[in-house]
Amino acid sequence: MAGVPFLIKDSGPFAQGVRFALGSRSIQGVAAEVDHEMMVRFRAAGLVAIGQSTAPEFGLNFATEPVRTGPTRNPWDLGRGVGGSSGGAAALVAAGAVPLAHANDAAGSIRVPAACCGLVGLKPSRGRTPNGPLAGEAAFGLIGEFALTRSVRDAAHLLDAVGAPSVGEKYTLPAPATSFARTIQQDPGRLRVALMRRAWSGVPVDAQMAAAAEAVARTLEWIGHAVLEDAPVLDPEDILEAEMLGVFATGTALLRAPRRPDPTRLEAVSRAVLAETANASALDVAAAIDAQHRVTRSIGVFLGRYNLLVTPTLAQLPPRHGTLDYNAPGHTARSWIGRILEFGPFTAPFNISGHPAISLPLGPSREGLPVGVQLVAAYGRDDLLLQVAGRPAGAGDALGRPAAADPRRPGLSAFRTATVTPPDNWSRCAGHNCPKREQL
């Protein structure tokens, strides 16, 4: 991978000496003091960071439209969003600017942008990728670090490069017996597969999304796997309650920072997050952890009976800009999490439980937009996800055809948005002098 250009997400601190803003106007002039362990591994793999990609304020959104930069536009339809929170990364990989980009995921922030932009979005098992050196776990284990890629093969090779065990961290997994890149060439044998088309919360699911999940399940059935329509039993209130751990973790980090953000420069939901975190008690956190345990146990038991679960990645097509308005007044932190889970109800449970999940690109929809389908496997079985996703499923096609390779995909000439910002410390991040800051 020597010399491969990629991007780091504005979700720092991530790269030593590189300033970050967390998508917020309220954070200025703050630079990371050390490299995140993932950045160390990216460098060792030969990836060269050429900039930072946009993210919504504090990463608490399934749309990447912060007041700080304005909306990041979808290469497939410039009037629609790219998902979030790794939306800038997804937009640039989909547009062909870079072959892969750093991303992370606390409720779907890798898989949601992947589905919106026609990419492969792998959220590895909890403990597969590191959180250090500043944290032993991120957001009570909800956050996983990895990347957005154009192919399953690229995801497998990257996971081989960065997925080594993390010494001393709260969660860690042993190295696989076989490399992930080699795994995708192996036959997984006959699997038990569950198909889920309806959301736990009962929110409407676009018929095209449900049909795409069913098509993947039927393809798996056609090549010899046993498929049944089934799903883990989860209480939607437990999902929302457990995702509040991400809210508390974000608010706590900001309230404990040496310089608190200026509240007058925060977006509306961020102000609610800080206020509610400041007023939360240990009982509130304990209730969220209890909900996390209930979700984890139910999914774990379910994936003891099935090898894979197939779901839509999203309930709806990529929305028009402004649909998920983080700066809209009147939201509590809880009502906001509920709002974004109406759009993306299928991804968050597997952050809560730590199970590996991948969004594969299908489509196009009738509107010419990508459609994502999510596969989920038992804890630690990242290899099985990549194996199933990467193997041919008849006529030489993989389950998810990379939409980024579609000849109708708009190139960079059609893509004008404030998506990339070269880091201030360019010499450390990219190996040469810092050029003029520019937009695509």
C-alpha cells in the first residue's frame, strides 16, 4: 500500500500536530498532541494523508451538513446528502478522489455514508481496531475505527494492515488464523441466514430498501445457504437508551476539555447535548449501560442460531439537504437520536453490541441512487462477513457491486463542495510542504 493517498476524518484528535474542529465553529486552533494508534497503523501501511474530510458537528448526525462548512454533496445527486458522520470521506471516495478514507462509527457512521454513496462500509468487531493511546474504549465501546472503501477486497487488505491486537486496551481480539485477504477467497460452507426487512421501531422502510435486502438474501439462498425471515427481539427504547452513551461520552469530553467550546457558536442539538450531560447522573449512565447489555445479549443469542443477518442499511434513500437539521431548535438529545434513527434504524444495535457489520452497495434505485444492504455476523467473525461479501454470487458478480465503478457515477468535475481541507501540519501528515488550502 506504499504511497496510497487517503483522508483522515475531522473527528480528532487523530494525527499529531494536525488541527481538528470536530465539524464545529466553536473549536479553533486545537491540535492533536499525539497520533491515534490507528494513525500509526495507517502510516505503517503506507497510507499518505492528503487532507481531512468533513464531518457533522461532534459526529452526532446521519447528515454531513455542519454550519461550519455547509452541506457535503452526494456525487450521485448534488441535491442530496452523503450520510454521516463520515460523510466527507464517503463523498470523496465515491467521487474517485481517493481510493479509501478513514472513518469511524458509533451508530452507523461508516455504514450509513457507504449506503448513501455506493461504497463498502465495514464496521469491525469491537476490539478489532484500536482506540489508544488516549482511550481504552471510545464512547463506552460504541465507536469503532476503520475506513470507507470501494471494494470488499480493499476492506480486507486494509483490515489486515490495521487490525492487529491492541495491547492493554479494554477490548481486544486475537489476530485471525488466516489473513482477511486470503479469507475472501475461501468457501464459507453452508450458512444459516436470517432476513430482516422491518425496523425494530416500526418506522416506515422504503420498499426499494426492503427489496434490496430480500434480493441479497435470495441470492444467498440460490447459491446454497439456508435463509429464513427472522430477527433478534429488541426493544426500540433500549436501542435509543444505549445510544445515549454516545451522547454522554461526547458531552463529557467537551465539558472536561481545557477550553470548553463557546456555546454561542454551537449548533442547537450540541447545546442540548452539553446541557443534558452536565445534568446527567450516574444513574442515567447506569441505565444506558443496562440497556446496552440487554441489546448485546439478545443479538448474541440470535447470532448463536444464525451465521448471518441481512437487513437494509437505511430505511430511506439519501435525503435532500436540510432534512436532518442538527441546528433545528427544540430537540433534546434523546429526541434527536430518535430522529436520526428514523432514517437509519438498522445500524445502531450492532455498535451497542459490538458485532461486526458491513454495508454493501446495490442499486441503483428508481431515482438512480445507490442502495445499501447490511450483513451482520457473530462477534469476532469479521472474516465471515468479508468472505460472504467478497465471493462471487453467480455470473462472476459479488453480492454488492461497487457503485463507485458505475460508468454513470459523476466524476470530480461534477463535485464541488467543501469536503477536503489540507491539514495545517502538512509536512507531518503528507510528507511535504503544506500547499494552499483549497476546496475540490
